[in-house]
Amino acid sequence: MFNKVILIGNLTKDPELRYTPQGTPVSSFRLAINYRYKQGDDLKQETTFIDIVVFGKQAESCSQYLNKGSSVLVEGRLQERRWESDGQQKSKFEIVAQSVKFLSSKKDVSTVSSQGDEAAPPPETTDLEPF
């Protein structure tokens, strides 16, 4: 089987960083992906919102350097998560990222680094899932 997804979009809010009971960093964020098309003489736009989950050192990098509005390229796999809430079965699809590349311009990065006295983010982070 083959399960690979590549997306480019903008974060809708700052990433949320948490840790598993074993201490593995997990970061999650939502991407807004715009699709433009022409219908007759009109230019239309659709926006799709996709949840992203990142593990390990990559999760810490995303949490440190990304914020609302940041542009990223995400490569990963599609996963369905299922749970029960109030006696009802629920599910949602999300992307488990294997690679996150920061696409925000250097101007955006220099603004972040000058405000927070942090080093510029790496151009790409990669990390395998902990399992």
C-alpha cells in the first residue's frame, strides 16, 4: 500500500506542543490550503483545513519557529483517528508529518528572530515517528 500526502498551506494558529507519557514531543497545528479555479468568468477560491501532527525533535522545531500565518510544506501520511465521546463513535482524518519545510520568507524569519533573540529556523526538519 502507498499512503503519501504533500501539502502546502498556512497555519491557522500557533502550534500546540505536548508530550506523551514516555516523554516524546508531539506538536499539532492546522493548515489552511487554498485552491483557486475559474468557473466561467469568475475566479473562485476554496479553502480546506487539515490537522497536522508532528513527533520528536521536529515537533519541538515546529513549536519554536512556526506561528499563525507561517507557510509550510508538509509531507506525511493520512491517518484516521477514532474515539468515543458521550457514547457516540467519532473519527477524523489528520496528516502524520514525516517532513516539515518552513516556507515563510527570510523577512518573516528575521522579524521573529529579532523579537525573540532566537536563531533563524532550519529550512527543513525531518524526523521519523517514534513508533
